[in-house]
Amino acid sequence: MDRKKALEHKESAKTLAELRDLHADLFKAFKQQFDRSLPFTDEVFDRWKRATDLGWGKKSSVYDSAYVFGDTKVGENTWVGPFTIIDGSGGLSIGDHCTISGGVHIYTHSNLKQTLSGGKLPIDRESVSIGSCTYIAPQSIIGMGIRIGDHCVIAANSFVNTSFPSHAIIAGNPAKQIGRVVITEDDISFDYTN
């Protein structure tokens, strides 16, 4: 190994050791403060700053592992979890105080017709809107053109291909309304007597 390569190797080894030390320090800090262990990139990058850089509302956050495309408008205090796809290429608005759980996909485009036509047809795009105070559980998929009202719950692993009004409890593949969120001054309950 020549001198230049030896120096490069030494610098690479030093950088790697520094990264490992940083990861160990961040691991300890996250474990102590939040009782969780995150992937290194989610330890290093500030999810609140990322949301701010995207122009999202105050106190919103988005994990580094989330994919964010196009025109996304997100309100205040909304949490976008890890391993999500937030597609705003056709326009996307998400309200205040929402939870977009890990693994959720929200799509505002479809290349189905373009693919089946051999590229002769364009990609379809249609906006999606999700109201305020809505909880989308893990691994759910929201299709293009969908409107979800305020105070909704979308159950885990749901495929939402139709719109729903405010206060809907939504579940299934394809998703259906299975109940209503009932909000009073001092409590929230769930009515499944639809």
C-alpha cells in the first residue's frame, strides 16, 4: 500500500471510529431521555427541524427515514413517523394534531395507466386532504384523490380508496366506516353501532 492510500485508510478508520462514538453517545442519550433506540440517521437529524425546513406547521416533526415528495402542506403538532411515504406530487394537505404512524403511505399520483399504456398516457395526479386531529395507524395506505375529515381514526393495515367524513372510524381492505368517534367536553368514546 502506498503512502497516500495508507493515509486515506487511516483517515477513513478515524472517521468511522468517530461516527461509532457519536452513535454510542446518541444511543445513550435517546435511551435515557425517550427510552428508545433509533436508527443512526434518526438520532443524528432533528425531525422538528426537517419539518420546519419543509414549511410545515409549528411543533410538527418528520423522521429522517420518511420519504417526502412534492407539494406537502402539514399543520401544527403533526407527527409523521418512520418509514412513511408522504407523496405530495399531486398536492397534499394534512391538518393540525395528526398522527401519521410508521409505514403509512399517502399517494397523490398513480402511474398505472402510464405503465399499462406503454407510456402513452400520463401519470394521474389528484390531491389528498386529511383533516385535523386524525390518527392513521401503522401500515395504512391512502390512495390519490381521497378526503378524510377531522377527528378520524384509520385502523392499521387499512387501504383507503374512498373518502370519509369527520368522526369516522375506518378499517379494512378496502376500508369501510365501522364506527364513529364521539367527542364530549370531557371524554372521547367510540361508537361501533353503525
